[in-house]
Amino acid sequence: MTGRLSGIERATAVQAAIGAFADEFVALRRDLHRHPELAFEEHRTSAIVAEFLARWGYEVTAGIGGTGVVGTLRRGNGLRHLGLRADMDALPIIEATGLPWASRQTGAMHACGHDGHTAILLAAARHLAESGDFNGALTVIFQPAEEIGAGARRMIGEGLFERFPCDAVFGLHNWPGLANGRFAVIDGPAMAAVDKALVTVCGKGGHGAAPHETVDPVVASAHVITALQSIVARNVDPLDAGVVTVGAIHGGSASNVIPDSVEMKLTLRSFRPEVRALLEARVPALVRAQAESFGATAEVTYQRGFPAVVNRPGDAEIVRSVVAESHGVAAIAGDFRPRTASEDFAFFLEERPGAFIFVGNGDSAPLHSPAYDFNDANLIPAATVWVRLAESFLS
């Protein structure tokens, strides 16, 4: 045991120890990158994770949430129980990096860094198994299908927290544009809730030369799109945030034919439950009213995705203390603002306290880009934070 070391000394020792085998996990990360697997298809990745965890002495449960893997490690007689989560799935993107470890799976790519998240947690799990100084129970959660917003819900639905009780659960995500070696932890809402809507504006088609004989759904849709922007501008409190984006619109096939209908697809983002509920009420009402003003009708299918990622301030402060101890106060990005992107880790935080951490990926291509790659320089610093968080929480 190394309890006689100060926190800073312990963090330095942990970082040095992880650094000694970091090359193995860089190689593992690149291997996972070569072999990306889409949501609920992470069979190879899950098998690798389970094999490593079992080798290091974890109690391993595979198959929870489809392809999810959970490892549990107990030390001493402590009653506290901590969960650490990494996501494993890739995206249906054709890679364009040209790197030696580029995807060998046509149409699939680790364009969001989940290969890196998995390698980080595995590196931390190995160190905690071999040298961890804690008293309690540690659960490492390797989650499938984050990209489609289904993995967390499925794991929870299959009894994740009943089978593996956690007093708190933490997750992380790399973030391009945030300098490598820096960490950001936000009090309260950190990432937005995401919902979507499918809108079909129905009119009466006809010849483009005789618009007076038609009910033009294209013109009605144009006014619907413009009017939708008034919801955030005039219905949402200016001190809150909301996003209403029409990301796709399809209607017609010829320049001289007015179609019978136009279809639009929307994404809706918000941080507060009140704003989320307001968008859910106002979008269908405004769409229908605007369409009817042109003599058309509108069908709206509104589908809730996942909620906002909301960090508990006390747990966010624990992370900041660990980062400051491990890497210095300058490693904390105090000016980092909430992101309107979304994460299904939100479902974990609805069930248990905890926090979500952003890890700088440096000046890389953006997430979900064919040119993106995870920055391997993240491995040692982020794994050190996981280790010291576990040791601090379970002390």
C-alpha cells in the first residue's frame, strides 16, 4: 500500500507506472481503430475487453446490454462503490485519414474516439488491479451503442445498477479544440438533451405553371422553416439555450411540378427540462398552424432522444481536485462551456450521481469527421485521472 505518499506524490507515481506500459495501450487503441464495430456489433471489442479484465482479476460479466462488459474489483472492507464508464462503438463513416492504423472495415470508423476511451479505461483498470490503493468496490463499465443513444438505456434496463450498485458513476469524452493535457468538468448541464421530429407538409400537387390550382407544400414548408426559428428567439428565455435545426428537406423531383408533400427532419437541443418541454409543445403547434395558413396540413412525429448530461457539482469538484493534484491547476480548462452535442451517458446520471469529463484532443479534426483520429497522448494523463479518482473516491 502507498497511503503514506501525499496526493501529489501518489499521482506522480501512478503516472509513471502507467507510462511504463503505455505503449501497449497505444498499440491496443490502434488495433481497435483498425477494427471498428458499429452499435451492438462490438463483439470483437467486447471479447478483448473481457479477456483483459479477467486476466487482471476482475469479476467479469459480459453480454449486459447486448455487447456490454462490466468488470468488478473489490479491495478491503469499504462500503463505497464507484462506476467508471467507457463507450466502445464506432460510426458508419468511411475513414479518410490515410493512417497506418486506419479502419479496415469498409463503412465503419472510430470517428468519435471511443477506441481511445476504451483504451484509457483499460489502462486505468490494469493499474488499479496491480497497484490500486483503494478500499471498496470498483466497477468498470464498457458500454455499447452510444452513437445511436441506445446502449446506456439497454444496460440500465437489464439491471446494471441493481446488479452493480454504484454510489457515483463517471464518464469521459475527448474533445477536439481543447488543448491536449487539459480537462474540463462543468457544474450542472454539460451536454444537451437531443430530440428529433419528422414533419410532413401535405398539400395538393400540380403543374408548376399553374400554382393557383395547387396547395404548394414547398412554399408552406419554407415559411414553416422560417417560423421555427422564432421559437428560440421568442419563446425560450434569453438566459436559457435551445436549438431548432432543420437538417433535411425533401420534396418534388422536377422544376415544373409542384409536389403533393414535403418532408423535413429536425433536431432539437436543450439543457433544461422546461425548455425541452417547451420545444416539444411549440414545434408541432407552430408547424401545423403555419402549414394551415397556406391551406396545407402537417403531420408531426416528435421523438425524444436522451436527456441533458447534468453533472452534480460536488462530483464535478472531486474531478477538478483530482486533475489539479495529478496535472496541476493549469490543466483545468475553467473557460470551457456546455456543449450542445449530446451523450447517452445522461441516462447514467439520471440514475446515479456523478460527472462527465472532457479531455482535450488538441488541434485534431472534429468529431464525426472522416479525418478524425484520437490523440494517443491522452492515454497516460486520462488514465491517471481515472486511477486517482478511484483511489480518492474509494478511500
